[in-house]
Amino acid sequence: MGFFERYLTVWVALCIVAGVALGRFAPEVAQSLDAMAISVNGAPVVSIPIAICLFFMMYPIMVKIDFHEVVRAGKAVRPVGLTLFVNWAIKPFTMYAIASFFLGSLFLGFIGPDAVDLVKMPLGESLQVGDTYGSGTVVMVDGVKMLEVPLWRSYLAGCILLGIAPCTAMVLVWGYLSKGNDGHTLVMVAINSLTMLVLFGVLGGFLLGVGKLPVPWEALLLSISVYVALPLVAGYLSRKWIISHKGAEWFREKFLHFLTPVTISALLITLVILFSLKGDTIVQNPLTILWIAIPLFVQTVLVFAIGYIAAKVLRLSYENAAPTAMIGASNHFEVAIATAAMLYGLSSGAALATVVGVLIEVPLMLMLVRFCLRTQGWFRAGSPTR
């Protein structure tokens, strides 16, 4: 693990402080960044600063994908099948249930039953002031139509977006630290990236609709294209070109090494932008972070336990069990952050919830890595993987 990755929690905390300070003492800067967007039918859809940052977060991940490994992964039926099942058939629904219980019931009194959030109007919808959409009501704010939704539901939206985005970046680090099968981890990164192109929009639209939240399908599909498909295509084409001209060794030893700090830097810049728009909310109610973090913590531990125990029941080797559980537990917070910003706005509660996911991910995943290393004896050496 490099310098940036090792102290990611520290950098995240510093960026939160910097963002909050920027929002408090120079709010015009944050507002100017928020206004830099590509609009469709008068509605801001793609945040240009976030789009640029996310491309540089995603591209280094996508360029690592070897599509030949994706094809060969089909031979390892059990670990691949279990990983896909946990990521797409269990994780999104447990996230919805846990977040709904904590935010909509247990912590509702702390969040405020009557507290509201202003989010973007759904792309493609022609609504008038006073109209209702899901649990929201159309209102006019500074000459712009916005959707007023219950604040806890806005937080729920961010949690949902985290739950439908399995990790395809830092999980490579978690798998390595837990002495797992690096080949299996990389293969699942590739398969999850491809699967997200289909299931991210389908499950996201379904669960957001169940939660009575705005489901702007056009924006959701556009977010997948901009934030997943574009860097995936760029990664594939550039990987092919670089290896053919410079060789595989130069690609691995030089090019990929150069990209690692680029990814983290782009993430940190994104955090500064996001928290600059949430400074007042955090200063006025710092416990907001806690109310969001608790259900995310419970969800992460639960999904990890499901994957780890299922791996033992299926008699997977430890080398495959550890990354299988890690992939399910961790989240692709880059895509979640960008999608929340696109769908609901940089200053929305949904965007804040996704950022909290970044804040707790590193220390929590390191804790699970230590747990895996201490429980290697639970799995038999050389146990079947197919």
C-alpha cells in the first residue's frame, strides 16, 4: 500500500475540514463550482468538476482490467458466483432495509421528522411548482425549480447508491493485505465493472422508487455512461495501445505506478468540493455524520459476514474467501458520489451520505483485513474452488 492509500483516512479528514472551511468563509467559490454543469432542458445534469475528477479516479482502475482474465474467470464457478450473488442479490437490499430502519425510524427524531432537503428536478420531467413527485414537492428557489424531499430520504438515496456500487478500486488493496488470491480479485473487479453497466441503473432505479425518491432514469443512465462506460472504454483502448507500443512490463512498472496518486488526488479534490457545499449543515449538526455512519457500518459488517460464512460453507480456499467477502463489503464510492451529485446535486443530503461512506471505509476495511488474517485457520488449505 502506497503513502496515499495508507493514510487515506487522514487525507479524507483534512479534506472535510478544508471543504467545510471553504463553504463557511468563501461560499461563492463553492457556488461557482456547483454552477459549472452541463444542462439538459434547463436542468443541470453533469457537474463538470465532478465529471473531470471522477474520470481521473476511474480511469486508473479501468486501465488495469485484463479482459482475457474476465473470460477465464468463468472456470472458477463458486467464488465468482458467490461474489456476484452477494454483490447484486443481497447487498443492495440489505442496504435499503438497514438504512431505512436507522434513518427513517431509529434516528428520525435526531435528524428531524420535518427536516427537508432540496434536490435537483428529475431530468426529463415537466413539473410545475406545487406538483408532487415521489415523496417530494416542486418548489421555486432563487428562480430555479427544485424538489423538496424529506431529509432522511435524501440520506437514504445516498446509502442506496453506495449499496449498488461494489468496489472496483481499493478492494485490490484489501485483497492484497489479507493475502487473498490477487487473480480472483482482479477478475471480479473486471466483472463487477461490466455488470455495473447493466445492474447499477436497474437496481438503483428500483430501490430509489421503492424509497419514494425521485428516479430520473435519463440522468441515471447518463451517469453510468459518463462515470463508468467512458473511463472503461478509455482504459481498454489506452491499455491496448500502451502495451503494444511500450510493452507489458513498462505498463505495469511505470504507467500504473504513476497513476496511483492521480486517483487519490482526484478523490480528495472531489471531497473538498462536496463538503464546501455542506459546511453549514455539518457545523450546525455535526452528529449528522454519525447518524449516517452507523447504518453504513452495520451494513458493511453484515455483508462481509454473509460472504465470509458462505465461502466457508461452499468450502472455498481462504485465498478466494477473503477477497470474495471484501468485495461485497466495500463500496465503489467514486461512482456513488458522482451519481448522487448528478441525480440530486452536490449540496444534497444524498451526496453527503456517499461522502460519509468514504470517511468510514478505510478504517473499517482495515479492521476486516485483520479479522481475515486471524481466521485463516477456518479454511482448509487447498480446499475446492470450483
